[in-house]
Amino acid sequence: MDFDFTDDQISLRDAVQRWVEKGFAFERRHALARAGGATRAVYAELAELGLTGLAVSPEHGGLGQSAVEAMVVMEELGRGLVNAPYAAAALVAPTLLAQGDATVQAAWLPRIADGSALVVLAHQERGSRYKLDAVTTVATQSAGGWSLSGHKSLVPAGDEADAFIVPARVGPHAVSPIGLFLVERGRCTVRGYPTQDGARAADITLAAAPGQRVLADGAAALEYGADIGIAAACAEGVGLMDKLVALTVEYMNTRKQFGVAIASFQALRHRIADVKMQLELARSMSYYATLKLGEPAPQRRRALSQAKVQLGQSMRFVGQQCIQLHGGIGVTDEVSVSHYFKRLTMLELAWGDTLHHLGEVSERMQDTAGVFA
């Protein structure tokens, strides 16, 4: 199998890399984080590069690119520690809308493609523990349309978004179908706050908030959207780890003890070799996750959980080891490695932590007793 990137994919990667180097140095990122993490202006710059239309079909003004192109972009954004809500707004949201009502698509997908609208998925609820079907928000139909009541937590860039895609039960019972609805920000109560990795999130309260129905039964679409998010998190994690390892090796070659660079110490060389091995395991599983997005749901869901388990283990190991190799300076706010470590820690929890996905893998491999088919 050929894992080489095409010329177009390499050009895309280089374009994002150039923007990161020229327009998003660590000093800018640090200043944004200290100011509260608002990054709508950064998202607008990504739109100018055409990146917000990457996953939108050409009929709605987008580029209609594949998951591989999305992976390439996410790796470079990870290397640059770009804290704009790119995956949530430009990959997950348009994927969900593209499966739904044509009127909603026509109203929102062109705006997502040109970057004028920021739409994010608001699915997480208190006590859901990463389960996508643990939905208590209720959608009620009346003569005037649909209204939603409930609460959603940890919505990425929620106080900067223009609208939310909200999963809600279409009925009062726990077994009622889960529909997907688009709710504009002005129709609900939003409480924003900064997150530990320098970005922003929000809790939203829906009190009979009017919404447009995207899908009557959106459970399968929601799972696919979550898998898109997992693949994006895996790719971003690889980019983060790649840059963090490079920074750590550079530090080891310049930091001296006993008159020599610490990179010459055999014990530390062994540790960085273990770090590099975990990075390459993560890279291969990120590729695996992206390539499995086109598979039927049972195989796809298992593959994405397998990838998230490996990425979770790798991100924790690489992050902790690189911080330890830097010593005390590695946890200071003025040094970029501490910010890479925070972002890796947040990604390990995103879309389900390692323990959750280990359970998902186990559940889906009972017929094969843990042996890959």
C-alpha cells in the first residue's frame, strides 16, 4: 500500500505550514491564550486560506476534499499549536449538515465554506461519560416548529459560534429517536469560559429554544461525526507530538551538565528513543483511523476506538517524558513545551478518554476474542 502523499496534498501541507510560521508564532498564541482564548480572528485567517471549505461539497462553495487532506491540515495545525476550533467547525459540523435537510444545507454550508459562519456540535451533557446516546435534551414539535429544552456542556468555542448542531430526543422517553437540530446562538443562553489549553468552551442552556430540524433520526450521523472528530484529534496529536519531540531534542543538544550536552547521556538517549517509538505508533494509527472513515459503521467505529486508545497512550507518554527531559523549565508558562503538554492532555480526553475507548474496543471484539479479523 502506498502511503506517500500526492503533490496536491504536499502543497496543501506546505501552505498551512507557511501560514503557521509567518502568522501564528508561539508569541501570538500565548497572547491569545492569556487574553481568554478567543480565536475567531484566527479562524477567519484559516478561511482566507480556503481551509474552512475543505469538507464542504463544491455545490455549496467548498472544495470537497477527502479525509486525508483533513488529516494533513490537522497535523500542521497541531505542530503550530493553533487553538482555533477548526476540526469542530470546518470538519465535524459540515459533515453532519451534509446528511440532513436540504434547506438547512443551502442556508449554512456556503457560509461555513467561506468562513462567515461558525457552527459547532453541542452534544456533551452532564453525566453522559462520552456516550453519544446519553441524551436528555428534548425536542418538542408544535405548529410553529421545533423547540428544544436541555443543557449542553463543553461546547468548543461556544460563545464565539453563530449556531449549534444539537442532538435531542424527539419524544419524552429515553428510547425516543435522537434528532439533530440547528439552534442559533441568540436563541439560547451561553456561558463561555477559557480552557486549560488556551482555547474557549461554553455551556449552553436551551429553554424552549427554537431550532431547525437537520435529521429526524441522527444517531448514525452523530456517530460518524464523532469519528470524524476522533480522526482529527489523532492527526492533531501527531502534529503536536512531532513538534514537541523536535523541541525536546533541540533542548537536549543545547542544555549542558558536567560540561557536556545532556543528549550525550545514554539513559536520556534511551528515553528519547522510547518517545520516538510512541510517536511513530501514534502516526501509523492516525493514518489507520483516517483510512477507515469510509468503512461500514461497525468496522469504522472499532478502528477509530483502536486509534484513540493508541493515541491516548502515546500522547500521555510523549507529553510526560518530554516535560521531564526539560526539567522544571518545561512547566513554565513562558515556554512552549508546557502548552504542547496541556493540549495533548486535553486531546487525550476529547471524544472519549483512553479507558472509554478501550472498553469500546473490547465490546466490539468479543466475537474474535481480541484477535483482529
